Amino acid sequence: MKKLWGGRFTKTAEEWVDEFGASIPFDQELVEEDIEGSIAHVTMLGKCGILPSEDAEKIRAGLLALLEKAKQGKLEFSVAYEDIHLNIEKTLIDEIGPVGGKLHTGRSRNDQVATDMHLYLRKRVHEIIELIRELQQVLVEKAEAHVETLIPGYTHLQRAQPVSFAHHLLAYFWMLERDRERFTESLKRINKSPLGAGALAGTTFPIDRQYTADLLGFDSIYENSIDAVSDRDFILEFLSNSSLLMMHLSRFCEELILWSSQEFQFIEIDDAFATGSSIMPQKKNPDMAELIRGKTGRVYGNLVGLLTVMKGTPLAYNKDMQEDKEGMFDTVKTVTGSLKIFAGMIATMGVRTEVMKKAVKQDFSNATELADYLAKKGVPFREAHEIVGKLVLTCIEKGIFLADLPLSEYKRASALFEEDIYEVLDPYTAVNRRNSAGGTGFAEVRKAIKKAKKTMNTP
């Protein structure tokens, strides 16, 4: 089959070679963006008098018809035409005749594909930002219902200090807020137009790059034609931001998996987000949380893969850069799917408040309260720390907890201990008193919820 670029060649590749080099099996994902970019390009060609107005209008009408077919899934693609660009051009020529071949005037596939990906990522990043907001909303709603629900806080996966469950949930809200900010900031780099840069050196035709940028809703154009066609930083930035987001979701998944286990029993994941065992009838597995945790590695791989592709490519375009798309498409699918699943999983999650309450009363996570109690009475904190450590050891040896220790034992450790020590040891009191800025005290958590709501209403 004759190639659209075949004039220079005396023989054609075998079919299996064409299949290896073709990108149409995956870059057909860009079909709408490719046509949208072409519509802007031909509109500019007509405006600038580079094409006769009747030719430009005929091509534009043909492209609009193809765009409608694309949206309905009625376009067919062939490996013989390599990529989405040549497939669309061939289909256009078949539809409107040889005049369709004028579409490529003043343009290269190099600036064309870059434009497609900028358009594609702009749409998808906006979608991801909205999905992050939806998950944040779910977290705030769940937090609002559990301000005074206590849960053990952990460091090193060991009981540390009791905290408000809402406070714990809001930690993820602020992680997601940083993710949202990163994606929003990245739009500055995504929303630049490479169209008109040509293969690498621009074109001799009197094109108007700013006009096509305006038609496509770009904020600005690339200032250097070589940079325009060789830049994949905007994709790498997207993959990096996605990796951070997935890392945050994965950490949360790890906690959900632990909390839903028989050992913790803090939460119950809704049946819609769990599966059973083919052999063990009693099992309820947190599969969706595990899948998100697992898919995080897939997103990391896409980032490392493209970094590796780009590290040795000289300017400007190289065929290696065809490898920029599949990881990008896969990451978009993975991130959007993970965010949707996560929002549903948190919204329907059951919280076992009594189990959590019992947990914070059967550990030594209130030990810091004792040290603070003594420090406030003038005991150097390091000395207070040692006194309380010995009291904890005494409890361990007796098989009891600090609240069970008689006042006489406390007095023996320090004459500064009074009857009010038992109130201080109460987990509810311990949490409620921690009202330093950003702390887990109930008043501070309610402030945080209010601030989170205000943040969500800020563009």
C-alpha cells in the first residue's frame, strides 16, 4: 500500500514491520484532539490566505463530519497508515477528494502530535482535579461525622497517641489538596501550543501561530520551534504528579486494609468494594483497596519508563518519543478509576466507633499525658519521661494499664501526682486538650473542617 510519505522510497516494509512501527493501535485515543487541532489549523490557513477560502472551508466541513463520526465511534483505522494523523488525513481525502491533501500545508506530524497530547492532557487533568475535589468532599463529610470518634494514632505502626478519627481522615484531605495544587499548576505548562513549529524549524508559509493557539484555547505558544516538538516535560510532570497522588491513595489503602482486618476491626468496607474467596466461605477481601495499592507501581513504572526514553534523545523529534503515549493513557485511566473507586469506598465505609473507643483505652498511648503533667509542674521533661517509662514498665509487669495503677504507685514515682491524674489519663480528655494549631483537639478539628470546606470553594 502506498504511503502518504512514500515518494522518497523505492520499496515498502513488510506487514509485520509496519505493525511494529505503527502507533494507531493506541494513539487512536487522540482522534478527537487530532481533528480539533486540524480544524484550527485549516481555519488559520484560510484566514492567512495560504489556502483558497473555498478549499479551507471544504476541508473544515469534512473534518467536522469526521469529528461527529469519531464521537459516535464510526471511524475505522488501519495499521497501514501508521498513526492517527495519517489515518485521519487518508479518511478525509477519501471523503472530500484530493483537496484533503492540502490540510497538511505548513505542518508536520511532529507539531501535530505534540498539539494532540497537549489538548488531551488539558482535558484529562481538569477531570482529575474534579475527581480529587469529589474525594475531598467525601472525606470532609466522613470527618464531620467523626470529630469525637477516637482512634489509636501510630508511629512505626506501634500505638503512639490517641487522635480524633476526623483528624486522621483530614490528613489525607490536605495531601490531596497538595495533589490538586500540583495538577492545577501543571496546566500552565500543558496549556501551551506547539502547533506551527513544523518538524523542528518552523515553516516558510506565513502562518499565524497565535491565532491557532487562540482557537484551541491555549494560553500561549512555545517560543522555540525545536523545544515545541521535542518537549515531553508536560507529560513527565503529569506522570510525576500522578505518582504522588497514587502514593497518597496507596498509603490510605494500606490503612484501610489493616483497619478492616480481624486484628483491628476498626472499619468495614462495603460489600460493593470487596470480594470473597473461591475456597474459604468466611472471607471478605478488601480487593479494591489492594488493587489501587498495586496499581500505584504501574503509574511509577510509566513515569520511570518515559524518563528513561527521554534521557538519551537528542533534539528534536525521535521515533523513541512514540513511547510517550501508552503510559500517559494508562496513567489517566488508572488515576481516574482509582479516584472514583476511592470516593465510593470511603462514602460507604462503616466505622466501628465502639471498637476504636475500646482500643484507645487498652494501650499505653496516654503515657505522654503523664510526662506532660509532670513537665507542667516543673519537672524537666527528660526526667518526667524517665519516671513515666518506669511506670509503664510496672504496668507491663503487672499486666495492667496506666489507668488501672493505684494513686499510691503514682505517688511513689513522684509526689507531684494528684487524684486528677486519672482525668488526665482519659483518652477523650487527652485528645480534646490538644488544641495547638493543626492538632487533634476537637475544637481544632472543627476549625480544620471549616477551613477544608472553604478551601474546596476556592478555585
